[in-house]
Amino acid sequence: MRTRIFTFVLAVVPLFAQKAYVPPKTPWGDPDLQGLWPGTVSIPLQRPASMGERATLTDEEYAAREKTAKDRAETGAKNWIEYFPAGRQASLIVVPKNGRIPALTPEADKRIKALRGGLGPPSLGGVEKVANSWEDFDLWGRCITRGLVGSMIPGGLYNKGNQILQQPGYLVIRNEMVHETRVIPLDGRPHPGADIHLIMGDGRGHWEGSTLVVETTNFTDKTNVNAFDGSTGPHTDKLRLTERFTRVAADELSYEVTLDDPGTWTQPWTLHIPYKMDPTYTIYEYACHEANYGLSDILKGAREKEKLQ
């Protein structure tokens, strides 16, 4: 009888069971998320439809992504695009399972297509086709913002630094891309009234074990939170973001964000971003186009081009 009990215990207890990582604490007892967490990894927002629900790359796909990242940094833009090593995660989007942005609601599709007199939403590269006024530039192209989620997205072009700072009752997130700084209260205070609308929304955080959960509401409907893909157009002011920050190793931070806006998408969708700590990373000023010459020069150039047509 004693032998049988011993055998059963061995059968149900993993031989190499590992305890979940327990992050260090701040002097006041909160899990310590502080540090430099640059988004220096190459993972696309959406995965190819041909991959279906497969969430990781094969060795061949990984090698191809890595080659693309190196080639792009080396020759794509005369070395001004930074190199970010490939990640094996198939796409940043993990919900829905196909790793793709959900369809727009019929109302949102109609609203977005009607923008700019039927031209649709502006985009960073769209001014190559139409540059009649400042309204033909998206907010990133005008150096105003890349949106809350867009500022956190890894890879892309450059300036991918993120820094987390903490003090009792607050957490601060600095984004190098378009110089955003979010100050998030953790003391349980409510969001402001529904008549207050902000470009980056209003965030309120709380702890669930070692995970920081941040709920952000009170967005304006004048921005495109996912500025990394201007084709989806602006969201409504009912957008709600839920972010989850979890330090899963001494040098690893898991970040998940769920976007929920019934007035724009047919279902909520979630991104997962793995960050690696880099204490040597330097956050530089994001000067964008100095003195705002870029906007006026593009408009002037478009007028001169019209004279030649």
C-alpha cells in the first residue's frame, strides 16, 4: 500500500516543475517594473492569412524574417532605419486566434470611408498622393502622436525606447516615439467625467498579484489609436483599452493590451508584446521635423508639382 501511494505521487508531480518568477519589490511593496524596455524586436502586427491560427514561426520562416529585417536596415533607407532582430511570435495580435485585426462594423466602415470627402483616413505615406491641406496628414505625420498603442509597438523604424518609472501611488511610462509620457494613478481614483476627452485617454491602474492592470478610457474620437495601421481609421470616444504588465523574468516584461470599441470593430482584439530590458539603451529627444518645416514644405512641393502637370 505504501509503495502504491509513493508511485502515484511521482506520477502527478512534474520532475522539473519550476516556480513562477517572483519580481522584486519596490521599497513600498509594489512589484518592481522599473527599467528601460525598448521594443527592439521585429514582429508584424498581423500575420499572413495563410498561416491560419499558427502562432509561431517555423525555422525557415524565422530565417526569412531575420533576413528581411537585416536587409531593410542595411539597404531599405540608407541606414536610417534601425535593425531589430526577428522574433518567433507570428504576429503581435494574439486575439483573434488568426492574428488579424477584426472587421470594422458597418457603421465604422461607412464613417471611415467618408473621411476627407470620400478619400478615407489620412496616412503617413498618403501625402504622396494627396497633399491639399494639413488634414491630409495623419497625427504621426504631423508629429503630434502615434497613439497610445502605436507608441508601444516594437520594430518599425526607429526610436523604440520605453521606460517605466514608479513611485508610491503612481506609475509613469515614457515612450521615445513621439515623446509621450503617461502618468497613471494607482490609488483607485475614478476616471473623469464622460465629457473629458484626451488624445492618450485617461489611465487608471491597479495590481492583480504581480500584474499591473491599466484601464484607459475617455479617448477623443479625433485620433487613431492604432496609428501603425492608418487604414482602420479613427476609433470612437467609447474606446476602452486594458493593458497588463507582468515582469516574467529579471530581464523580460510581458505586455498585453486589449482594444474594445463596439463602435469600430466587430470584436475586441488583443496584442502581446515581449520586451527585453536593456539598461544601456538611451532615450533621445524625438524632435521629428524641426520647427514644423516638413508640413509646409510638403504642401508647397505639391503645389509646384501641380504646375508641371
